[in-house]
Amino acid sequence: MTNHTLMMEFLLMKFTENWALLMLHAAFFLMIFLVATMENVLIILLTILDQRLHTPMYFFLRHLSFADLCLVSATVPKSIVNSITFTDSISFLGCVIQLFLVVLLAASEIGILTVMSYDRYVAICRPLHYEAIMNTGVCVQMMAVSWFNGGALGVLYSVGTFSLNFCDSNRIHQFFCDVPALLQLSCSEEHTTINISVAIGVCYAFSCLVCIVLSYVHIFSTVLKIPSRQSQSKAVSTCLPHLIVVSAFLVTGAVAYLKPVSSAPSPIDLLVSVFYSVVPPTLNPIIYCLRNKDIKSALSKILWNIKSS
């Protein structure tokens, strides 16, 4: 007989036991959180307020920024509060909600990135049919499907994970509630539900990856046929940032979820989780908007209006 424990709370991993280093960690994470929040809120506001940015590309970018904003808000603030208060606890319900949100938002972001690659494919490979293909109804439907898929996977992973039995230790070797870290605490011999959930998630991510790769194969084959070097450079500079974001997000997520469950905590696990839960929300706005003339123009216009008033 195995001694099963009804978990009332979990203990998240502390980065260190040193009070000064914990304050440094809290300050660092707070800076990242504020920067990510400011960047993503700014993009959301700009794409809403400026009529010139009411296009499919910026519609999808607005949803990506919203997903990024929610993703960083679901993980980082709790870690900051725990460091400041020198605690490491999270309630059972809080852990369930956090895991659900992380999976929902990460899966939705993969879907949004896939839709954005398709948008770039239509814009570059079928420019004459762009407005007909990427009409308002189609854009809304694609975003609805992305968010629905994220929600469905969030429910599947949450139900699959918390249907397991947890024994003895309630210490999660991660700074937020995530599936791989929680599986380390399970004493259930069979993981059928979560295995099915992971299989569905892998199929979903792989199908998105295939769609993205096919889109970029067509994009780059079309770009290479453009006689103008300037046009080629513009097309590549538009697509390359998106490709970088997708690659980093999918690779780190795959490493976290597909590697064998380890019984001992690893610094690599922590680093990987930071890369797919904290880094994308901070870097996505920079990658997409640093060289974007439309975003810069919209920002300059709003700042000028504020200054004039």
C-alpha cells in the first residue's frame, strides 16, 4: 500500500536561501515584468488606436501581445511575491489555475504564430488575393480557433496532471506550476490521462510546425524569384524575426515537455522554463517592432498628440 497525501498546497522552488540574493532576484524579475507589460500594452494600444494598423498582420500581433502579457502575468508576479515575503507556498487551487493558464496561453501562442506565418505567406506569395483571403471574418475565425485549441489543451493538461496521486513531498522543483515538475511528485503508476494529453499537445505543436515550415518554404522560394535586391531584403527582414520567435518558443517548449522526467532538480530545467515562459513575452515586442516603420510612426503620432495637448 502506498501512502497517498491530499495536497492542500505546493512549495515552489526558491532560487536561493540568501535574503539579499532573493531581493536581487525579485528586483530582476520585477524589471522584466514591468518591461514586458509596458511593451505588450503599448502594442495593444497602438494597434487599437491607430487606424493604419487595423490590418490582419497587426490584428494577429495584438493577440500575440495579449497572450504574452497574460503569460508573463501568470508566472512572474507570484515568484516576485514569494521572494519578497521569503515564502515559497502556492495553494492547490492556485497551482491548478497557474498550470491551466500557462498551457492555455502557450498553446494559443503557438496557434497565433502559425496564423501569422500563413498571413506572411499570403502577403508575399499571393499579394493580389490578400484582401480576399485574409478578410475580417477569416481572421476572427483563425484567432478563435487558436484560443479554443489553447483552452482545450489547458483543460486536458490540468485534468490529466491533477488526476494523479501525489505522495510525500509537495516541493515543486520549478518557480511556477508546470506539468513536468508536477509529474516528478506523482506516485501514480499509470499516467494514461496525462500521456494522452501530452500526445495530443505534441501532435498539435507538430502540425503547427509543419504549417509554419511549409509557409516559409513557399515564402523563401517566392522571395528568391524577386529580381530586386531591396525587395528581397525587405521580405526577409519581415519574415526572419517571426522565424526566430517560433524556433525559440517551440524548441524550448519541446525540451521542457518531451525530455524524460528526472527525479532530481536540474538548473537546465529552470533555465528552459524561463526561456519559454518569461523571455518570449519580453523579446517578442522588440523583435517584431524594433524595425517596424508603421509601429514607430503610430507611436510618434501618439506622443506628438500628447505633447501638443
